[in-house]
Amino acid sequence: MALRVWASSTANALRLSSKASLSPAFSLHRCFSSVLDGLKYAPSHEWVKHEGPVATVGITDHAQDHLGEVVFVDLPEPGGSVSKGGSFGAVESVKATSDINCPVSGEIVEVNTKLTETPGLVNSSPYEDGWMIKVKPSDPSELGSLMGPKEYTKFCEEEDAAH
């Protein structure tokens, strides 16, 4: 009971609630992971931002939260190819090592080399500085099978409730 009162008073002090909207660009759900509008999401917890001929890929805030502190990121070299659903690298955290799957097929045109020296960017900025690869999609229609923000939020809530 005391924890509930503390959480409620803390949320009030911070002006947070599960129904609050901090900005139109992101929403909160019960575990406070952010889900951004304008991105597509895979069930394996990767996100894609498709801009022009390039799709940027990373892992979601939900994924990094479950992984814990990221200590190493293994990424491929530019010029290689990836297949939708296929592994392109791995993230090692203090809890586990997990494969990273690509939500779209194509050619890798850029890799975030900052993650070699600063893997914690995956935790502190999963949608900005913590992006992993940029891909030139070979079949942009694959993006249509991915989830939008609302579907992904519901997916995460259902997944968390099942565990």
C-alpha cells in the first residue's frame, strides 16, 4: 500500500499518468517504454524508420529495457545484405546476448560505428543515437506487414502480461 501511495504521489509530482500525453510523438504504457509515431515495429522488437530510399533500424525502448545495460553491440559491415526476419547482429547486455533481426530486406548502406565505443547509446537513446544499421530496402512493401505504434504498444502489453 505504501508503495502505491508513493508511486501515485510521485506520478502526480511529475505530472505523469498512464493517460497523460507528453508529446504527440510518443506515448507511455504501463512499463513506461516509449513507442514513437512515424516508425514501424517488428514482433522481435526492432523498429524501422523509412525515409526516402533508406530505412534506419534499431531495437525498441521496450527491448533495451528488458535487456538491461548494453555492454557490447556486434554489427555487420556496410555493403552486405540482410533478409527480412534474418539476424544481422547481436546485443550483449549484463543479462543476456540477443540476436538483432532485420525487419526489412535490402543492402546495408551504413552502420552506426558509435556503438562500438559507446554501446550504452542503445539504452540511453534507442530511437536516435542508438540506431544500428541503415538499409536500402529491396522490397519496401515488406514494411506494410510491420506494426504501427498503437499495435506495437498493445503487443508489448499483451506480451508482458503473459510473462
